[in-house]
Amino acid sequence: MNDVHSLQRDASQFLDRVVVELLNRTTVAPSERPARLGALFVLEDAIDIERVLNAPQVFEKDFGLVAAVGPSRFNMNGADWVNLRAKTQRHYAKAGKPSYLSVYRDIYDAELSALETADHAGLETAISRAALRCFFYALGIQVNVADFLPHFRDLRTMAELLQFRSWIAASEASSELTTLSRELTRIRVALWDTCQDSPELVALFNRFATQGDPFPVETIFSDFLTNMFAGIETTTSSLLWMIDCLSRSPDVQTALRADAHAQIDARIDGFRDETMRLFSPIPFVVRKLSHPARFGETSLQAGEMVLISLVGLHRDPRYWSTPHEFRAGRPEFQRTAPSDNVAFRPFLTGPRVCGGRRIAEMEINVGLRLILTHFELNTRAQQTGFRYSLAFRPVLTEALEVTPITAPPAPTHA
């Protein structure tokens, strides 16, 4: 692992700079922004982005070297994607129904109540455990999440390194690719062994492999792996950003806590959406053209790549007043449902919208309300750093003060 650690710093700094560059672009008039970021044509306009997301047959997914983790719906297109997605989508559709909300609430309440150490690390672990338990519950199985969480740091590191090498001409770093391949194999074997220790999970893999269109069990495992990692990372990242924002706004925190106890949703929902606007768990996505396309005066050929910047979309001054300012009561979210706002796409849209969107929304809703009623949050940090590795997450430190609320007032009904 030492060789991998020696590569990680460059990867982290490079990927974080990509996000910073996308942020910097939003401070410049659209007409003055470079058309490309490296070789990628950048899309920030809502209409252009809707066009791309609604035509997956033309604008295909391409994860570069991240596909080395294994075949999954995240790097498949066409019929293969449709057939593999169907394996889990009926589970996700069922688990996204309102009747599941109380289960997710109980899971988050149990994990937050059992927090042994009231600090940023303990809180992050509790949220990750809850998200992982919800993921398994959605698939209809019970698994000891403690067996899986230790693998997440390795997966996060590998995601950073594979993305990094996808951007900077991997063919020029064959020795590093050999190191990454060896480490990726180690991680996959360790996770495969963990899965094999769960009879329920083994049965689920075998059922998915044979039901409907058949797939090799290895493909089912890879799809499970990427679904588990992507789902837990994005949900956890969103809640961590909300914790950071709450810790910087004592008055907002007090008001939202009162609403949480009174079961009043409007201001809490607005705060949630505003956090996800400025700190979307996925800051950008990349698509590869299967056919030529034209955007304004620019013609792109098949094989070229476009970068959809959610950073830019969520800060477009044509849709957002004071777009760089965090406004807990942002008027745009008061006037219309978030799903109707074409400039708000934290879960993307179109045929390849996040399959677990409803589950994630339900988790974030109950998680935010329970965080408000379980803890008082303050921070001594002037700024919060971030890390990007498939998900955009804050780097919380000891500067975050987490104080348990031992006797919350009894809930009242509005």
C-alpha cells in the first residue's frame, strides 16, 4: 500500500484543482470562460445539460480507468445498462416508497443515539453506518455493516487514483498502472471475501445473476460494489455538508431545530436544497459522444468528451439570485418545487437519473432532522476544506464542536 500512498497526494491535489477550476469559472462572465477544461468541452447551461442528460444514446457514460473496478451500470450503455439496472431497480423503487420512511428514521436515530464519541469523526462514522444499513435494507437483506466500512477508505483512495490517471494520459505511467492494478485486485478480493461471509448476500448475487437477462456473478458483484460505494458516499457527503453549514449558522440552526421538533418542513427543506445546490455531492459528470453534436457555434465529433458542470449550473445567475451566497431561505426554493427547477440537478435527470434518488432523499430528510434534534453544532474553523473522489465531501476537523442534546423537548404538531 505504500506505493499507492506515494501516488495519492498528486491525485488528490489534481482532482481538487478540477473542482476549484470549475468554481473559478463561475466568477467570470459566461462569454469570457474557456470553452474547454483540458480536452473536455464544458457545459454549464441548463438547456444544454438537459439535452445531454435526456439523450443517453448519444451522450454515453465513460468513466475512463474507473471502469477497472469492474463492469457495472455506471460504465455500461445501451441494452447492457438497461438489463443490469433492472436487477436492483425494483428493489430501489419499492424502498423509495413513503412506507419505508419510518425504517430509515429508526436506523438513523439508532446510529446517532449510539454515538460513543461526540466529535466530527464519530458523527461521520454514525452517518456512514446508517447509510450503509439503509442500502442493505433496500435490497432486502441484513448484513453486519462493520465488516464493510473499513473497505471504504481504500475504495475512496482507488477512485481518486483511477480518475487522476484517466485525466493525465495513463499510457505514460505504465509502472503506476501496474501498482494500481495490483492494489485494486487486493481490494476486490478483500470485499469479495467479506461478501462471501454473508449467506444472504451470496444468495442475492446468485439470484440477480440468473433472474431476467443473465449476467456473470462477477458482474453482479462489481455492480453491487459501485452501487454501494456511490450511494453511501453521496448521501454521507450531503449530510456532512449540512452539518458544516449548520455549525456556521447558530441562528439558522436554532430555528430549524424548533421546526424539526414541531414537524414543520418548509425551512428545513429549503436549507437542505440550498446546501445541495452549493455543495452538490457530484460536482460534475462526463459523457462521451457516440455521434457528432453541435452546441452553439461548436461542433463536436463522435468520441469527444463533454463535462457537465453542476458547479456551474447551480451558480448560474440567470436562475439564481446572488448565486455564490448561501441563503438558508433562498426564494427560488420557496417559489417552486426543486424538481421543477432546471438549474437544480444534484441527482441529475433524464433516463439515467440516480436510481436510488428517492431513497437518498428520504435518508437525507430524516438524517438532517435527527442531527438537528440530537446535537448542537459549532465550529471554530474559518473555512472548511474538501476532498473530491467521485463524491464531493467536506474535510471536517476537531474545530467542529458536537454537543449532544440530552433532553430534547417533546415533539409538537403544527
